[in-house]
Amino acid sequence: MSLSMLRGGLLAALCVAVPTLAVVPAQAADFATVYAAAQAAQKQAVDTFCAWNVTDNALAEAKALHEKGDEDGALKAAQHAQALAKVSMQQCEEQKTLWKQAVVR
């Protein structure tokens, strides 16, 4: 399997998985709790060298929306940031073994 095929498959999986990971309804979750969980997940991703910079952007968006008073938007952005952090760590775990298939022998 070529590296481009692996990347294409991973990208397709992420496009499907990321929007569906944030399943907590806005009414059932507290922004502060979700935002703290997203920050913790991103910190774990950073500490393991698996972080994506788009996660920081999503966290910043969530904070800005919260400061403007858009609680639903802020909550959704925080959930999205948390999902991104989790998926970045999943990708890192997958790449620990998948990279071997891309090495030219």
C-alpha cells in the first residue's frame, strides 16, 4: 500500500469521524466542562507530539464565542476541539505501525 493511499484513507476516515464524534447535545453539557476536557485532550496530544494546530484554532474559537455570549456555538466549538484532539491521538497511534508499510524496500 502506498503512502498516498494511506493518507487518502486516513483523510476519508477523518472527514467521516470528526463531525460525528461530538455527540453530546448542547442542552446536556456545560461549556466549562467540555472546554476543560478539550484543553486536557489537547495537552495530552501536545505532550505525546500528536497535536494538530487546528485543535488550537477550535479552542480559540470556542473561547471567543463564549466571551461573546454564544453558548451553543461555544459548546459546539469546544466539542469539535475535543474531537480533533482525540482523533489526532488516534492518528498518532495508527502511524506507529502503519508507517512501516510505506517504507520503500
